[in-house]
Amino acid sequence: MNVTQKPNILITGTPGVGKSTLCKKLAKKTGLVWQDISKIAKDQNCIQEYDEVYETSVLDEDKLLDFLEDEISPGGNIVDYHGCDFFPERWFDVVFVLRADNTNLYDRLIARGYEGKKLEDNIQCEIFQTILEEAQSSYNSEIVHELQNNSEQELHQNIKQIVKWITKWKKDKIQKSE
């Protein structure tokens, strides 16, 4: 990596924890490019099928990764998706797993129209730390960080923490190149 390169950041977590809100604000603050994987998958026709039970699209992961390779390689991206184990480890300099307590998550998912099995399974996913464990088993543990995202105050604190991480990353890159 060269000194002027910007980091690639993965923001992941159960649906409803606030990934997109955080990514949008973080991209605006840092100038990094927000890669909304769900939107990209639809726009680039990287959908295999529609899951009737969960009322959601199923990714064609290989097609998506092929499309994203050239976008991600130069750095400077914030990748936003609720899963992470299919992304190449080499893509990311850091992984932030957003978490929310069950009451907040339940209210957020209800507001999105989640119900039945979809609602129940997403709450279970958060209770059992499924996405956190997926990130910890898919990436070097040193780059995986858990952030609570239950309130506007925590959201702003998380953005500050990530900006601080980016500043340190850049400083470390400069020192390594000297």
C-alpha cells in the first residue's frame, strides 16, 4: 500500500443496528466512498433469487465480488452490509461490528415492517452475536471492533472513534514508509 492510499472499512451488523445511518454520516465526514452492498447488488443485478420467507433478495456473491474488486482495490471505501464472511480478508484494514440492545433493535425492525420469522430471526441473530462471531472468525481479531449503537449520542461517538482510527491508520502508514 502506498502512503496516500485510504483505508477500506467494513461496517457490519444485524439489520437495524444503524449501519447505513453511520456509513452515510461517516462518508460525508471523511470523504470515503460509501459502498451500500444491498443497493449495489440490485443495481448491478447481483441477485440470485428472492427469499419469500425473509422477504429479501439473495446475493450472487461471486458476481458481486467480481464487480467490487476494482472498486475496493484502490482503498478509500466504507463497505456496508449485514454479512461479512464472503468478503476477502485482504480487502479491509478494519471491521466495525455495530450492535444494538434488543429493545432498540426490536423497535427499529418493527418500524421497518419486519414481522414473524424475519423479525424473530434477526433479533436472535443479535442476541447470539452471530455477526460479531462471523467477523471474528473471518478476519484477524486485531482489526475487528465492536461498537454499541443504541442512541444518537452513541452514533456520534462511534463516528468520532472511527475518524480517530482513520487518523491513526494514516499516521502509521506514513511512519512505515519512512
